[in-house]
Amino acid sequence: MFALTTCAATLLTLAGGLVLYLCSPNQALLAAGLGRGGLWLGIASLLLAVGLFLSAMGPAAAVSSWLVILMLEGSALPFIAFLRRTS
């Protein structure tokens, strides 16, 4: 149960971070951003993910894991967009 909850929370965090990135006016993966609807979807996904993390582990570990995944994704997505443009 712990592994399933943690995997679901990780996937929701990645999906929510991706949607929030795609809502940004400075994103480079899509020609046009997703708009406000995507913003609310990304926020809801991230809140659900942190809730799942909190149900699977302690508060410090849950918030730390959640933030580390978001930081990794936020750092990697612009580089992925750059590499996609150059190749």
C-alpha cells in the first residue's frame, strides 16, 4: 500500500508540475500555453499529491519529497524544451 500510494503521489506531482509549467507564458514546449483552466488543474493535482504523500509518510518527509520532485521537474523541463528545439 505504501509503494502504491507513493507512486501515485509521485505521478500526480509530476503531472501537476508539467501542467503548471505549460500554463506559464514563458514555457517552450507548446506553441500556446494552456490558460487558466490548466492552472486550476495543476494546483488540484499538486494538492491531491501532497495529500497522498501525507497519508503515506510523516509530514516532514511528505513535504520534502513533494518539493524535491517539483524542483527536479522545474529544473529539467526548460532544458528538455531547449534540447527539443536544437535537435
